[in-house]
Amino acid sequence: MELRHLKYFLSVAEELHFGRAANNLNIAQPALSQQIKQLENELGFLLFNRTNQKVALTEAGSVFRNRANHILELLNEAVEESQQVARGELGQIKLGFAGMVTFDLLPLVLHAYREKFPNVTVNLRHLPTSEQVVALNSKEIDIGILILPIDDESLSYEILRIESFVMALPKSHPLANEASIDLTSLVNEKFIMPARSAGSGFYDSIINTCFNAGFSPKTSQEAQELQTIIALVASGMGISMVPSSFQTLKTDSVAYIPIQNGPANFKTAMAWNKHNVSPILHSFIEVMKEMGSDGV
């Protein structure tokens, strides 16, 4: 039995007329009659009662029609779902993200992606950049939103955003009302630093920016989480250099002041394994590229 036999049978069962069914199927009536006879011989029972006046389903034929319809419906659903998966429109994607994108970039990313691909489940994992690199290589995640630089030849990446740093100061700090800050005026300040273990890109960018200004920051505290850094600044424990996007973490106790001639060198990117050929991954990448072209 072949799929065409079911289609031929269902057409005759709907029309109850071999001539009209043959016309709908674009085949000759004798050929259609022969195909139905072959199907009946294979099944071992009659599907139709035939007279000169009419064609009617037998009781067994009626049962077979219902089941055959269900089979074709399941087949059509399987084809449609498979096509959606092949187009990257159905399934799941495992997304890793660095903590510092939680408050602004991540919500934008998720909204833009779900608008275009509502039938894809996004499984989220909060991981620092170093752990995302490992997870991408082990395929524990499909794509990561992380902080550059990364050094791994098996990964590709696309920059999503390049930012300047600003200084986060307690509102009580003497420089809190300045329009901008010269970094050299902060030589003797106590810095609250991100823990390097949570991601070397953020930490190293701060060190390099201060080094280019002629000094090494004096570290008073290290913190793993962004909220902790801002909370420590608010409590007067020190100051911190943060990406300009951190200003979304508004608090009455912290002032964000631009750095004079501060370089735009803090880069957030999406990264993926070059050998991952998942259609869902590549549909996600395309959405992110569109976001980047619109200005994330």
C-alpha cells in the first residue's frame, strides 16, 4: 500500500463517483478504478458497493476512510512541523548570557526574537563569559551573549554593542555633580572592581583604561554581580567604572558621570560554535544582526 492509494480512496469516498474523483485527481477513470481494486485486494475487503446507479462506502470502507483521513492529517502535520524546524521556526534554543546584559540588552533580544519566532522555546542560562566559551564548545548552549575579547578559534562572534565607560560615584562624592571626569583625578580613589573570575573582559577593560590614563586602580572590593557593585558604590565603599548601559540601574544614591575622552572599547557580542548548523541558531543570529543594524 502506498500513500497515493489512500489519496485515491479518499477522493472517491468524498465524491462517491469514480468519474468526478478521477477528474479531481487528473487521472483516467479506468486507472483509478484499477488502483481502488488493487487496494481492496490488498486489504482483503470491499471499500465500496458499486451499482450502475451509485457508489457507496461499505461499513468497513467507512471505518477505513476515518482512519485514512487521520493518517493524512498526521502526515501533513509532520511535514509542516518538519518544515518549520528546517526553517528555524520551531524547536528550542539554549541561550547563555552575561549578567550585565540582564537589565537592557537581554529583554530587547528576547522580545525581538519571540516576535518573529513565537514557536521556539528559549532556554536561558546565566553564565560569565569564560563559562559560556566552555558551554559553547560542549554544546551545552547554542549561543551566548558575552563580553569580548574571547580567544577560541572554534567560535564565531558578531558584535552587538560597543560602549564607553562612565564612572559610578556615591552622590556624596565631591565629583558627583561634574559634567565629566578626568580619569587622572581618580588616582587615589578606591575602586570597586568586577571579579575577574566572573569574566576577564570587563575587568581587563577597566585595568587597561586606567593604565592608559597613567595609573593602576586601587581595589577596595571585588563583586561578582552588577547589583552588588552599584550597591557598594551607593554605600560609599568606593567608586566604579562601568559601561554606559549600567545607567539603567538607577538609584538615588549613585551618580553616573561620563569620562573625558573615554574610549568606546567595551564590546558586547553574540558568539556561537562554528560547527553548529542548527537552523534555529542561524535564525536567531539573523534576528540579532537585524537588531544590530537598527542600533541595539
